[in-house]
Amino acid sequence: MADTSENPQKTSSRTAAKSAPKSREDDGLPSAVEVLRGARAQLSELIGMAAESVSSFERTDDGWSLKIEVLELSRVPDTMSLLASYEVELDSHGELTGYQRLRRYERGRADRAT
């Protein structure tokens, strides 16, 4: 009869591969998902408006650079709501070091082709 027990080491590595680590164990820095969540929360707290989505995300030499879309003014119908695109800079630990509003636009309008 064949041995049906699995190698415990093999099982634990398979389980580890299924779940994303909360932080990178090699250097203690936050994972990309933690950085995204933290950036949205920090920006929302500073400007007092809801961060809706992250439209750009990039690792830099100094940390992270993101573009976050923020609901600045809710209107009815929703397609007339005003949104803004913010550029957010974070250090390597995910702490916000600066931000600036790049543009404002109505939700229902697309960018013009260039």
C-alpha cells in the first residue's frame, strides 16, 4: 500500500504560497498591498475626503509613488461628481512624505485624446 502522508515541509510551503505575507520578511518592509491601503488611509485622513482608487503605483529609489483618485464633491447624478487625482509620495516604510493634487474632473468625463 502506498504511503498517503505528505511531507510536512512540502505542505507548509504550499500553504505559504497561497496566502500573501503581510510584510516582506527579508527586510521588515510593508508589502505592496499594505502600502496601497496605508496610502489611501493616510491621504483620506489628511485631506478629509474619500480616496476611491489607486490609478498608478510605482516603487522608487526613496520609497513609493502613487496616483490616487479622490471624491472631492458628491453630486446627483453621480456622473457629475467631482474627482481629483493626487500624486502621493511615501517612504520605504509606507509613511506619507508628501502629496499634491494634479487635476480635478467630473466623473462622467474622459480625458481628451492627445
